Amino acid sequence: MGIYLNFFQHLDLQYADSVGNFDMHYINRYLREYLNWIEENTGCDIIALGTGNRDGQRINVKSLKL
């Protein structure tokens, strides 16, 4: 079980329409801190970040730990 965080591209437009597996170093430090905060406060891991309005436009993540 995990969180699929949709509309991630609205937090930073550079991620709009991104697809695939990302190394977390490519995600802005402040966004990583925010995503870590979500994980800590919900007790669930974020498994994917939606980045667009089409099927498959998502970033797959495994761990967001800094």
C-alpha cells in the first residue's frame, strides 16, 4: 500500500509530463523535504508522482529519504 500523489507537476513545472523512474537527487531538495513530511505524517510511502493528464505520465519512486 502506498500513496500515488497526483498533480505533482503543479508543485514545480519542470516535472510536467515526466515519465519513468527518477533518482531522487533530480527532485528539488524542498520538494523532497515536503514529500518526506507527507510520508512521515501519513505513515505510508509515496509510490508514484503524477506529472500530467495522460495515462502513464508519472514518476515512479521507491524511497524519498534524504
